[in-house]
Amino acid sequence: MQRIGVFVCWCGSNIAATVDVHKVAETLAKEPGVVFSTNYQYMCSQAGQEMIQEAIHTHKLTGVVICSCSPRMHEGTFRKTCAAAGLNPYMVEIANIREQCSWIHKDMAEATEKAVILGRAAIAKVHLNAPLTAGTSPVTKRALVIGGGIAGIQTALDIADAGYEVDIVEKKPTIGGKMTQIDKTFPTLDCAACILTPKMVDAAQNEKIHIYSYSEVESVKGFVGNFHVTIRKKARFVDETKCTGCGDCTTKCPQKNVPNEFNLGMDNRRAIYIPFAQAVPKIATIDADYCTMLKTGKCGICSKVCAAGAIDYQQKDQLVEEEYGAIVVATGFDPISVEKFDEYAYSQSPDVVTSLEFERLMNAAGPTNGTLLRPSDKTHPHTLVFVQCVGSRCDGDGRGKSYCSKICCMYTAKHAMLCREKYPDTDVYVFYIDVRTPGKNFDEFYRRAVEEYGVHYIKGQVGKVVPENGKLKVQASDLLSNEQIHIDADMVILAAAIEPDKSARPLATMLTASMDTNDFFTEAHPKLRPVESPTAGIFLSGACQGPKDIPETVAQASAAAAKVLGLLAKDNLTCNPCVAQPDEMMCNGCSSCEKVCPYGAITYSDKEFRGPNRTTLIRRVASVNPAVCQGCGACTVACPSGAMDLKGFSNKQIMAEVDAICK
Amino acid sequence: MQEVMKKALELLQNGTVSRILGWKTGDFFYDLTPAVFESAEEVEKDFVFSPFCGANLSKYLIKESRKEGKIAVFLKPCDSYSFVQLLKEHRIIRDNVYVVGVACDGMCDIEKMKELGVKGVTAVREDGENLVCETLYGEKTVARKDALLERCVSCKSKKVVMFDEMLGENGEENPESHRFDKVAELEAMTPDERFAFWQNELSRCIRCNACRNVCPACSCEKCVFDNANSGIANKAAVTSFEEQNFHIIRAFHVASRCTDCGECSRVCPQHIPLHLLNRKFIKDINELYGEYQAGADMDTKPPLMNFTKDDCEPSIVHERGGDK
Amino acid sequence: MQVNGEYKPTIVAFCCNWCSYAGADLSGTNRLTYPDNVKIIRIPCSCRLNPMFILRAFQRGADGVILCGCHPGDCHYTTGNYYARRRMTLLFSMLDFLGIERERTRVEWVSAAEGAKFAATMNEFTAQVAKLGENKRLEDLRCKK
Amino acid sequence: MKKLSLSKLNELFSALSQKGELYIPADEKNGQAKFTLWQEGLSMTENLNTVRSAKDLFFPQVEQMVDFKVSGKEIEIVENRHTAEDFIIFGVRACDAKSFEILDRVFLSEPVDTFYKERRDHATVVTLACDKPEETCFCTAFGIDASNPAGDVSAWKVGEELYLRANTEKGEKLLSSLNLEDADESAVEETKAEIKKTLEKLPFGKLNLNGFDGEHLMEKFNRPEWAELSEACLGCGTCTFVCPTCQCYDVKDFDTGSGVQRYRCWDSCMYSDFTMMAHGTNRPTQKERFRQRFMHKLVYFPSNNDGIYGCVGCGRCLQKCPIHMNIVKVAKTLGEGEK
Amino acid sequence: MNKELAKQIQEIAGVNPRKCMKCGKCTATCPAFDVMEYHPHQFVDMVEKGKVEELMNSKGIWTCLSCMACIERCPRSVEPARVIEAVRVAVARQQGMDHLKPEQIPALLDEELPQQAITSAFRKYRK
């Protein structure tokens, strides 16, 4: 019989306000096996932990039940507390009487009764707990960063700086991501390219960093410390080792009408191309969708002009297999498609543009070489209307996103300001719902736009935009003066909401990392573990976790790197001891468990057993590699004889909980 | 029939095998017992192959194939599915077994004959499509088709799926077996009717474990219901819950492994149609996850150890049920 | 249990540790209420749920059993919920075949971010089971108080 | 001797049921018979015998023994034993009637099994002569006369009449309380003779049991044929559970969540966990378990019970064994008679 | 302030005015802006604040065209036109009288006219 101690936490008033903690402690004291039961204001505090440790010593406890917040919160804490007092940490069970009781129930009698039942279930489980010891597994000292934007580059640089190997997988022909398309950065207005390109070059030149550009992650197997990743290097039809990036081919290619994605389709490139001058790696890529040679077998001009002989029309996708200890997701964001918001006439007039397109129109390397011209007639615009929150903060209309995209207020202020600075003859209107500028020097920046640059900020929204006689008729509301306004604008700029990159969802499935309903990766804890995924060994960097501006992205990228380094610095990882274990005496050797194991943790061997009447039997029996097993329990149900059980969540433990709850 | 015994003798005499697994004659014509024959004399004396060889021999091979020397076994089509399934689960050592497939046109059931009113029957002879029975109370004739085992009435396949040698011509699968008709009939009832049906059936269960012990899929080293440590061990159904529990769990444990050999129903002393539970799982699997026949081949993953990303949701049970 | 003339069913909710248990925590964090008759048992993954546990719960007096796991495709262990989905589909169908009310069992996929869905599911499921009343068809009279 | 027109059988049942619960062999939905509590409308089976024997009514498969109520750390003992009222079993065959004697020897000798005694004391057994024995019947081998069954009351079906004869005081009391016509003993003689003629023809009626006794215990125990006989045995409990004389049980505790219910239930020596002990089992393979069952019936029991065999030849195990291995085959193989 | 009536109106409308984030897109869209003394976003705000009596007495509720542009554009599913319609229903329920009979409606109704516009017309003309 166990000697169990029960510790009921008040969590200040979080629990005690709805649950009669004294009564819970008193009632549970009467349960068989309980030799000590108490309650305290904050069990997780120093004093609370000492109280537990003292009770372990005084009452010779063999098991501990803590009625407190979710085990997801403090199970680790209390396990450590008990371990320090000499008790095996797996002799601790948590009854979740906060998140699953006091916070959801209002009636004290009901909540108290439920807390007692949850306590009983935990006691019933502890009765069957056995001390568990964690095994270890080695760590591959190499990291993978998926996504080569500013987030991925920063994470990779930080990891490499610490002396570890790191690979970047980028699906585009060049690293750099969205930041390469941005003209200036807020609130300092320094040039994005000027601060980004040196980092891209650093990454390329760092011998610890290997860049897989124009590549995608094909499959991920394994677990923290031991990921096995297959990377698909897409055929770019140019030998990377030979191409010098001279660019001769890109000027000679006869296929001139390929929409240039770098400028968001506002100008054209060739079928063989280098995305932009500072691309890293600076290697040409053939766009197979447009290349005449690849499509018809006739042309081959690029091959003829290439002095390095780098063109290889026969090139195939290549699969590379690599081992990693940690994986960082830095898949970033994309602006949403604004086509669903046709009241703004995006599809009806080229003069209605998204902010990212506007960014290109202002950029010296953009389609207009940095002179702001109306896309429709290449004339200088005089009246510009900026519309905020296009697709952000929508709820239930099925068109947009429920969240605030966070960066639009600031970049719109930047655009408006730059516009007025460069072209003082323009009238610039910004229609906003709220202006959100938390951040260092952010509000000052926005105020400057209003006060120094005379941007017209109007509280209200644009209802519709109608292209008419070369103008854009904007109908909007000004809520503060309770008026409906009509503006004849030359250009309308839409601050489109941002969403996670489309590649994130299938990637999350491969990584078994969880996502929220918006496809942003979920963090292990929203406050305390913001750069880790709940899946061990998977880390989050940048906007794949939620909308972020550049400084935030870089900060999180470095934070993720720090977490990766914490992992890679270890030679071995302590494994979860709650793993499957077969009872060889009952194992049939039928392979049912092996068939459902997602980790390949189960193997079989023929073993000798003592049979009846002094005979020897050879039986095929399963064994589980505890370093590989992650403890999901799929095998335990597939096993018909019940030979396979899961430590820490055994059949009997779960049934004891069921019994305690139902009685 | 003679051909089968001749083959047994031949295999022993030419040294292909050292033992034969077959059926041993009894005191009557119907009470045959599975047995291992080690010599030609034994075979000549007691070996029999008759319309009462219902017993599926495949499960005995778990033990027999682990013994010294090679053993020959006679497998009817349905038995051969069990054999392959057991091979797939690594329960039989294939190298030690020589499989002789025997064609089968249905086996007879003494219990069924008794239900037809043939009492005190001491001998039987085959007369064309009829069985002529000598009884303590005179001669009686039964049409062979009326005396067939339930599983033979709705025979799913006459094809021996794995053999080293085939006696007679191998048959074909029979997709028109109508073996799910009774399941469908039950499905069409209201839940109340179904509940009443099964209460009546399962309440007769005496937990003799014959169904489990004869079942080739129930070959566990130790059954959860015998294992004091499993938490659900029990020796007798004390309440109707335990009756249901035993049969649900048993059916679930063999689901997607059960070949529908029908032995459970054949041996039930209380005539509980246990095969309906297994057939329900098979029917569901066929309908929801695509046709699957356990034991038909060595490679296909059993549906419960497999999945597709677009499998139906469990709510389909509600949806299919409609408002019944 | 009868409370104020209405049947108050006992509901056992098996929640996978990674998504649904976290979802349940989130509904607590957001103070989204659901009936106190719902008691949660934490299991590592929905695929850990052995049909034996469900039957056990009914035997011991549960009136409804619900399994919550990560959405298909989001399983922490990659494939666990796919197996759970097949197992539960077949088990529920078998229970239905035996004439046991199919409304007493349910599977719901609840992610860690779906606190509101968790609470709504529990409210709805509890109401559904309450309508059926006491579990009679899978009860074990010995375990009744 | 009393008599009654068979057409009035229902009225007899109705009258009997006034005296206490009445059990008669009646067909279940699947066409097999079972001793069933009589209610208006229930009629007797045409089957010779029931699948489960009449012992169920004295020694049910499951019997509650005692409850322990647990509250917190307190345990309280609660008596919950079944207290029997008077009841009547009608239509017991000679073999089953004989089985009660065998069970009595086990349960009513010291220490007395009070659960069994309670039921036995309250029962009146009305037997029925077998007019159509099956080929599996071999009661005659044990000296049982199916034409003249024992019990408190014996009954015969003769033509359209039912004749009843009291054998005991209990039987006398029962018959005299009923409004029945008197009849002469001789009325059933012809029927008896006819039955005897059929019994003569039973294939196993003269099963030779010479040598099955305490004297030959070790010889029988060590016979090599046990291996072959038990080879196909599935280790199920069918033979045991349909047997009218098997009397082994296991005592189990069931945790109800609020206490413990102690009950006993039939056990089978064919089961691998039968009499399992801490060190394991002393019958490690099916051979030993199989041997135990038949040695018990044919050797151990008679050597401890004045030569009375633990088998009554009802033939149930012959009919129900999934692999058709049975006591007759065992006796023939190991005995001195014709093989 | 009439909280009870406001609640009733919310029930009729089936929308939650608290979801409004005061972006003004409804008002920006409204073609009848110039002829309404209260504008769509104000409607929502007034119902939310319980100022329904003023609203019920205003002419503005009858000048809404029920064009449903605001329903279409509202990013929060507050759908002001439904609120306006609910206020009209509330008024209609109070008065209970029809001034315009269905048979008085000539056959000049456009077949493509939305149902709600027809209903809305009934309400308007009974004033």
C-alpha cells in the first residue's frame, strides 16, 4: 500500500474562490492510502514546495497528489520538488482543479465535489504508479532551418556563430524572403536591402551554414535530437557548382514575357533568371513553365551563351537525406489575396494596389525604378488613399482573418510619410479603424506622419472604390464628423492582411507540430515558451508563429537560436520514461504493435523461454527501444493480448481513474 | 475422400513429412477429432475425411509447427485463410508445414440435423444429395444442404489460398455468398429490437470459452480475460454487462484479423450466432475502408493497423443510422 | 443522478495530452463553462484509448464517453488519431449493432487552440446524453450506488 | 400412484406453481432446452434433455457470497446470501436426478456447503422417465435406470396420460396436496419395458468401466495415451459447464467502486488458471488438466465415494465437445473393454 | 434608455451589436447616407447602448433602402441592415396596423427585387 500525501493548492483565490479547498483536503484525507492531506495558498511557491518536501520526509510518503493547476503548467515543477526530497518524480500526480474545475464552475458545492472526484482519480492512479527512470538518447549536433527569410537567416547565423552546423532550406532560388521586397523599414527609414543583404552574404559565406536554395522539405522522421529529414532539391537546370552568376544567360534568353514575381508581376523577367541583383546564392534558375527548350526541346540559347557550361537541361530533382538534432520553422507570411474584397476594385483597376506592391513601386529596383507612377498610365498620382485593415479583424464574414495583422499601421504610416516627403504635391489620406503603434518610437513615427508630413488620417472606413474616367471614386465615412466623404483618388493602396505561408500546413503535419485555426504555429506556452513548438525539438522563428515586424522577427529568431543551442549543447537527451513496454511472457509476436508504431521503435527477436515440464520454448517476442519510443500508446491498443502496456499510463492506471470518476 | 487418406499415407511413406494433422474417426460418423498421425498404421486405422470434418486445423499448427520434423496438414478453403492469417502474424513456422489443400463442398453439422428432428442417430451414409441416417428409432433421410454448417451455407470462398499441393480442383471466391444478409437484417432493425435480440442471445452464454479457444485469431499466449492483471479478467459473466463486454472485446480483438471461418458459432454449445459480431466488423470494414479479407494474402495491412488520411469520422455511425 | 428533476449524467472525457487536454485547459483559462459532470482523463494520445476503457466507464456508471484528440493530420505522434479514428468508428458501430444508444459515445477533434470548441462540445454532449437519461444497456448493477 | 391427462399438464404446472417457483425444461428461442421458471403459457420441451443440467438450480454458475462495504478507510461486512423459498423442478431426467446424489456427497458432507444445502432443502424434484434416449446416453453404464428415475416424485408419460409416483415424504406431500386421480402402479410397466428395450440398444450402454478404481490409480494416471487423448483438447470449459456432476468453483472478489462483492462461480479443471497458486500451476499443460478431469470422474471420485463414479452418463459432453473428445472415448482407450 | 426593448430588438435581429468595432464601413457604403439622420454605425451603437426609443421615433429607419450593402461589407457580422429591420419590426409590432394591403401593391414589383426589400417596403408604407 502506498503512503500518499495530498496537497490542495488555493492558487490564491483562483481555486479557493470556487472550490472549498479545506473540504477537499479533509475529504481526500479519508481515502485509503492517504496518510497526509493539507492545503496551502500557493503550492508552487518556495514555501509550498518546502511543505511538500517536509511531508515526504515526515510521513514517509511514497506517492504525492497535488490538486492544483493543469499538469501542463506545473507537473514538471512538482516532480522536481519531490525528486529533491528523494521521491521518484513519477510518483507525483496532478489533479487539475483549476483549469478544469474552479475556472469553469461557478457553484461552490459542485466545484468542490468535482475537485474531490478529480483528487480521488489522481489518488487511484498514484496507487498504481511505479518509480520510473528516464533513459537517454544522443543528440545530432546539427540544426535545420526551414525558410530563408530574415528570421531563418538570423537563426542560422546565431547557431553557426556558436559553432554548430546549420542548414537552411529555402523554396525560392534565393534566400532573403519578404524583406528583400521591402523598400525602407520603419521607424528608422533605413533601406531594407542595405541591412539585409550583408546578412545574406554572411550566411552564404559562413562555413557552418549550408544553404539548400530552391529546395523543399520532403519528409521528416524521428524525434528531438534525432530527426531524419529528406530534402528535395528542385531541378533548376543550372549546375550550381559551375554557375558564376554572371547573368549573361538572363539577358540573352528570348522568352521575355515571364511575370516577375519579385516585383509582384508588375514587370517581366526572362525564363532563365536571377531573382534580383543581390540574390544569394547568385545562381541562375530556369523557370520550367516558361523555358522553350524544356517545353519544346528547341532553343538552347542560354546553354550557348554560358561560358561556364553550367546549363543542364537534363537536371532532375534530387533527394538529399540529412540528420538533425533540432528543426527551426521560419516559413514566414504572405499577404492575403484581396480579390474577395472587390468593393475596393483591386481587380478592376491597376491603380488599386496592395501595400507590398506599393513598396515595389517606391523601390529603386522596382518596376518604375523608384519613381512613383500610376500603374495604369504611368503618370504621377496626386491623391492617394490608403485603406487599413483589409481582411484583418474580420469576424464571421468568411472573407478575412479574425486577427490584427500588426504591421500595417506602421508600414502605412511609412508609405504615407515617404510619399509626402518625396512628392509634397500629393494629398494622402489614410482611413483607419484604430491606429495601433505600440513599439519603440512607433507612435512618434505615426505622429510625425500626421504633424510634420500632413497626412490626412481619417477615422472611418472606405465603403467602395469605383474606377471612373481614369479616377478612383472613393466613398468613405468619417466617423468623427459623422460624414460620408467622396474622394477622387489617383491611387488606392490596400493594407492587406497577412497570413502564414501556404507551405506551413503540410510542413506542420510532417513535423507533427500543432497549429492554430489560422495556420500559425502554436507555441509550447504563449508566455513562457514562445519560440518552441509543443513538439520537442521543433522551434519557431518569425511570422510563422504570428504577425511580426522585422525587429520582433529578428529578436525571436535569435531567441529560437538560443533554444536550439541549449539543445545542441547537450550530448544526450533524457528520454521520456513513459514508454511502451511489452510483457514478454504474454507477447504473441504477432507484429500488430510494430505495424502501428509511428517511430519504428518496436523490433522482434526469437527468445528462449522456459516451457512447462522443464522444456525450452522459442518464442518471437517484441521489444521496445525506449530511446525511440515516444509513448503515444498506439501499440497498447493494437496488442490483442494486452502484453504491451504504457508506463505512466498503464491500462490499470487509466481504469483506476475511470473507476474513481464513475463511482 | 479416399484420395485424402491416400495422400496422407503417401506423404508419410515418401518421407515428405513425419506427421500428419488430420481428422480421426470417432464412435459415430460425426464425432471426429483433430489428431496427429505419426505412422501409416495409424492413418489406415483412424484417418478420416468426411462431410463432418468441420473442425479448422490451422490453429493446431501454432504448436505443431514448433515441434521437431515437418507436419502435413489438410486445409479446407476456409481453413486456409486462417492459416495465412496466422502466418502473417508469425504464429506458424511455414517451413515445418506441408499444406495439402482439399476442395470442399460444405461440411455438415450434427446439431443442425438434430434440430431437424433426427434423434438417436448412430450412423450415416451419403446417398447423392442426401444423408441417410440410422437411428435408434429407425432410418431418416436429410437433404445434405439442410444439414450444412452455417458458415457453409453462406460460404465466402472455395479457394484454398495457400498450399503446397492441391487435392481436387481449387475453387473460386464467392462474392455472392450473402453472408452479410443477417447482419444487414439486424442493422435494419431499431436499436431496441437489436438490443432485445442480443440480450436474448448473449444471456445464454455460459462463458465456456469454446468460441475463444477454437478461434484461430484468439491465439494469445494469455487472454486478457484470463489474466488477473489485465483488470478485466473474469471467469463467469456475473451480469449482462460482462456478457456483452466479453463478446465485444473479443470481437474487437479479432477485428480485421478474423477470417470469418465460423468456428466460434460451430462450437458454441448454446448456439449463439457469434459469427454475426465478427461479420459486422467485416462488413463495416468493407464498407468504410474498402474490401478486405483477412488471410487472403500475406501483405495487405489489416485495416485496424492501417489508415488513410481521409477516413470517415466516427460520426458516420450516427449518420448511417439515420433516425431509426 | 437526478438534480432538480433533471437527469445529471456522468460523462467521461478522454483527452489527448497535446491538443485536447490543452484545449480543455484553454477553455478553463478563458472561463468558458461546461457542466461539472464532465470529468477529464488525460491520455498521451487518442490512440491510447482502449475500447476496454470505454466499456469500463459504462460499467462503472458513466452515461456518456467522449474521446477528444488532435485534429487528423495534427497528431503529436503523427498518426495516432488516425488509428483512433478507425478503432472508434468500428467500436461505436459495434455498440450500435448491439442496440446500445449511439448518442452515448462520441469522438471530437479539439486542438490546443480550441478552448471554445471544447466547452461547446462538452455542453452539447452533456445535453445529448442527459436527454437519453441513465445508461441502462451497458450498466452493471453491482456498481450502482 | 397418481395420474393426470397430459392435456391437463398446464393445469398441473399452474397448481404446482402455487406451491413455489416451478422450473420446467422448456425450449429457448434457439430450439434448445433449459430449465426455465414456469409462467402461464410456457410448455415443456420436446428435447430429451436440457443443454445445461438441473444442477444449476442448486449450484448456480454465479452465487453471491458476501459483500464488503468500503467507506473511506472503513470496511463493513454485509451478508447478502440468497435465501431460498420452496421450489419445484419438474421433468428432471434420471441421469440428472442421480447427479444430485453425487453433488450431495460433495456439498453436504462436512464442511457443509450452506449455500447448496439451502437450495437443496427447499427443492422438490419431479423426475420424468426417458421415452426417447439419444445415442449419446449411457446412464445404464452407471446403473441408472432411465425407465424408473429417482427424485421425490417420478413421472411417466404413457399415451395421453401422465403418471406420478411419490418416492419420498416430500414427494408424498406434494402429490397429496394436488387434486389428482389415483392410479395403479402397473399402468407404467409396459412403458418401462419399452424404455428398457431402447436402453438395451444404446451404443455405449454397456461401457466397460472395469479397472477404473482406486486400486488402479497409478496405473491409469501414468498411461501414455493421455498425451494423444488430450492432444486436440481446446481447453475450453464446455464439458465442465454442461456436466451435471462437475462441482468446482472459484471464489472471486469484485470491486464495485464502493465496496467488494465476493462471489463464487463455476471453474473448470480444463482452464489453465484452474487452482492457480502463487508458484504457478501444478498442471502445466493441457494433458495434465485433461487427465485431471477424467481421473476425477472415473478414479478419484469412486475411490473416495464407495465406488460411485462422478459421471451419470447424460451424454451432454459427448454432444457439446467442440472436438468430440469425451469420457466414453477416454474410458474405452484406457479401460479393459472393447477399444 | 430601454434595455428590455433593446434586448428584444437584438433578438429579432439575431446579431450581436457588441461585435461592432466602429470601423464605419457600413456608413461608408450606405447609399442612403444623406437622407438618414442616424447612420448605420450609429444604429448599431444606439441599439447597443439601449437608445432604441429615439431610434424608433426617427424617420431614418424608414429611409434605409434595405439594399444590404452594409450586411455585405461589415467585417464583424454585425450587419446593420438587420438591426434596422429589427427596429422597424419593433415599431410595427407596437402599432399593429397595416396601412398598405398586399393587394394594393401593383404588379410593378420587380421580380428580381430581394424579398427583404419587398418586406421593407410594406413596413415603410404603412407609416
